[in-house]
Amino acid sequence: MDPEDAKIIALARASRVRTNAAEGACVRDLDGRTYAASTVTLPSLSLSAVQVAVAMSVSSGAVGLEAVAVVTDADLLAGSDLAAVRDVASRGISVFRCDPTGAVVERVAAP
């Protein structure tokens, strides 16, 4: 595995563990900057970790993404997460779905 991909997986896992959230995610933008986030669940706002990480990258001026990692217990990547990635990223970027240990369970090329 590419060391930069291993890094975003580690950051996604750490974000999830640190906040005891359902998911942790990390995106890498075209400049190599990383944005790690966890699930947000408030009475008035619910966002997946991927949605938060994508929003953080966009609000920091990122114009595209290179890779995405999400650490989750879920068996599938959410369609809304892939849609958020697709809004910012080039076609075919790698989206890694990892289990809670950080092991890659699935690698998807975002449509």
C-alpha cells in the first residue's frame, strides 16, 4: 500500500477512536493536505464522517481530492458519501472502506 494511503487510513481510524464515533474518515486533497473527521450526530445535525471531511476540505479551498478513507463497521459505503466525494473529486479516485482495525475491506473507485 502507498504510504500516503496508509496515512489517511491511520488518521481516519484515530479520528473515530478519539471521538468514539460510529465512523472516522480522512480525505487527501490535490495538494496533499489531509482532513480527518468523525461522524457528527446532534439533535439538529447529522453528518457522516466522509461528509464532514469533504466539507472541511472544500471550506479550506481544496479544488479536488486524491483519496478517501473511511473506518466503519458498515458493510457498504453510503451512497451519500460517494456522492459527496464525486462532487469534489475526479472520477476514479480510491475510496478505502476499512474495518475498525484499519484493515482495508474494500477499495472502490468513486464513479
